[in-house]
Amino acid sequence: MKRFILPFILILAFVLRIIWLDKYPSGFTPDEASFGYDAYSILRTGKDQWGKPFPLVLESFGDFKSPLYAYLTIPSVAIFGLNRLAVRLPNAILGTLAILITYLLAKKLFNRKVGFFSAFLLAISPWHVMLSRGAFEANLTTFFLPLGIYLLLRGNFILAGVSLGLNLFTYHTAKFVTPLVLISFVFFYRKELRDLLIEKKRILILGILTFLVFAGLTVYTFLQGAAVRITERSITQGATEASFQEKMNSSKILGGF
């Protein structure tokens, strides 16, 4: 009986995230339109909507965005064309996979029952369902961050470095949260890591170097405009004026969906 629990949870999660995906949530935000058009443009030309080849930062309507969601959208746009379903589909899939990773991580840290319970709660969470049904890049970190932690606990440091490195390119907040999570992990597992320096020194160093490559690219993106989002949305800036300008700039692209 227990072997059916996880498949049931995953099927439930996927249905909640995929059914009528092109209709709900209603409307189509400027951010969703921008991600879709960037994915389409990169697919067709290798350049984003502003003519920059394979960018690490996406210039949007008055701000700059992390690029990973646009790249993940390229396959679905290639298959289904440039439409709402194609643009939202990557989040529905990764949102479902986040349930699986949550189960594996909770099972690793605690036990199978906690894993089932955690996965079920996330599967029916209105917050997570809503974020998984739109092209909202913030939802990507609910997959890549737990995956990175799980791989660290399993001792697969190279893939953990890739997952946590990709997480830096999901959403601006992840650029700050990910290093904090890593610092906390090193603090709580310092004894185990000290032993691994003897047993698996090469793999551990390769994992660190892998993450540092992504971290270096992240620092580079701040020079390319990624830091604009932080200053623009600070308490010293006028959010109302910026929001109005974004809506004005997005009207042409929104009309194409």
C-alpha cells in the first residue's frame, strides 16, 4: 500500500498544476510575456529580445531578470509554439518535481512518514500551486535549492554544485539565500565534511569549484544590470512609478499572446 502513496501524491500535484494551465490564472503578466518572447527569440536567433546573444541577464520591462526560466522554456516553445501553455509548462513540471525532491529530502533527514507528509502538504499548498501555474521564476528555487541540499547530503558534491549554481540564476533573492544555506550546511555538517576532505577530497573540491564558477558568473551579472532590480525595488525608490512604466512598455508584447 505504501508504494502507491508517493505516485498518488505526484499525480495529484501534477493535475493541480497542469489542468487548464492556459486559462488559469487568467490573464498574462508582463513578466510571463517577457520570458516567453525571450525564449522564442533565443530559440530562433540565439539572441534575446534586445539582440544580446545567450544572455546571463534578461532585460525586461524596466528591470533585469535572472535568465534560467527563459532557457527552460525553450523546449516547450519549440514543441507547442509561442503561447501561454508553452510559457507556463516548465513551472508546472518543475513544481511537480519539487514535490518529489521534498519527499526525498524529508525522508533523508527524518523518515518516510515525514517525507510523505511533507510532499502532500506541498502538493496541495495554494501558494505553491499558484506559483507553479504561472511563469513565475521565483518558483524554480523550490526545486533547485532542495535538490542541491539533498545531493549534498548524499555526497554527490559535483551535481550539488550544479544544482545550487543554477539556483543562483532562478531569482534575485536566490543569489543571497543560496550562500546562506551553504554556510549553514557547512556549519552543521562541519565534522562530516572534515572527514570527507580525507576520503573524497577530489570530489568535494570539484563540487566547490563547480559552484564557484556559477558564483563568479553571478557576480558578473551584477555588472550587466542584475543589480538594478535591487536598487529599483529598495525602500528609497518609487515602486509606483516603476510599475506604471513597466505596464506602459509591456502593452505591445502582451497583445501577441
